[in-house]
Amino acid sequence: MAKNEVMVDEFPFPSQFMINTKPLSLMGHGITDIEIHFLQIKFTAIGVYLDPEILTHLQQWKGKTGTELTVNDDFFEAIVNAPVDKFLRIVVIKEIKGSQYGVQLESAVRDRLAEVDKYEEEEEEALEKIVEFFQSKYFKKSSVITYSFPATSGIAKISFATDGKEDSEIEVKNANVVEMMKKWYLAGSRGVSPTTIASLANNLSAELSK
């Protein structure tokens, strides 16, 4: 295996990703899964790419261990809010319909928005468009979903790529929805993938102590 790749479950993730001519580093990775009758079912492999500049926004946590940071939701709030480029690469392990994934995303984002009283008509419309985007997709094994969150704008790009089909993408322009999509994957104890959260905490702890 090349040094510039990290295996997440059975899938190689490049250790860097170029976004707008800027290299983002793979700072965390993990999976989404559930356990049914002691059987682990894995759904997706996740890579979180961040501009290394994020470390300048996390200096107050210098010296903390990965274990301490894993349970510190303020730390993950700072990651979500840091004005740096972020990129999520998600690879499908278990085949599902795109509509199932879209509904999961919709309900996670809607619940978070409702909690902070930000779920209005505009947010509902933006979410409907995302659900519609995934509706017609079929998530075959090895299909790739990416989320691109530019440093300063409240806009996100979601793309979907699968064998034999043209890549497709959608732009999400509602800043509240974009924030909660970030939080779905990156919000500490409430993130969708505890393994990814722990990996981010451990790697960032190591980077901060350099």
C-alpha cells in the first residue's frame, strides 16, 4: 500500500486531497455501522480532510490527549466553525438506495435545526432539494459521496460518483442547512460516526503537540 494512502475498512483514502489548488490533509477517518444481534453491519467508510491551517484555530486545546478531546464537544464545535476548507469523502460499504441515505440526512439535519429554532421554509426547501438529489441514486458498493465546505462561504457542494454513471453534484446554498450537515459528521458526541470522531481527536491532538 502506498504511504500516501490510508486504508479505511477495505478502501484506500488518499492522505491528501486537492481542493481549489490547496492540499487538505486526511485528519480523521472511520465508519458508520450498527450492531444487530452481535453482528456488525458496516454502511460507509469516511475520510475527513481539513486545511492544516485549522491547527491555528485549535491552539487552546494544545496538550490535551485524544481521549480528552473525543468527549469535548466544544473542540468539535471549533472544528465545525473554523474558517478553513473542509472536505468529506464517504465510500459506500453496504449497498442501499440513495433515498434511504437522503432521508437519514434530512431527519438528522431537520432535528438539529428544530432544536435551535432555525427550521423555516427556506431550510425545508433546501433539504427537499437534497433528498430529491439522492432519490434517483443507487448506492452500489464503492460509490463515493463527497461534501465540500469552502472556508468562508455558507455554501456546500455534494457530489455522487458510481461505476458506469456520470458524476452528479448539487450546491446547497442555505447556510443553516450547511452548518448542520457539517455537524452530522463532525459534531463530537452527536456525530454519526464515533470512530471518525475518535480518529479526528487523536490525530489533531498529535498535530497540536508537534
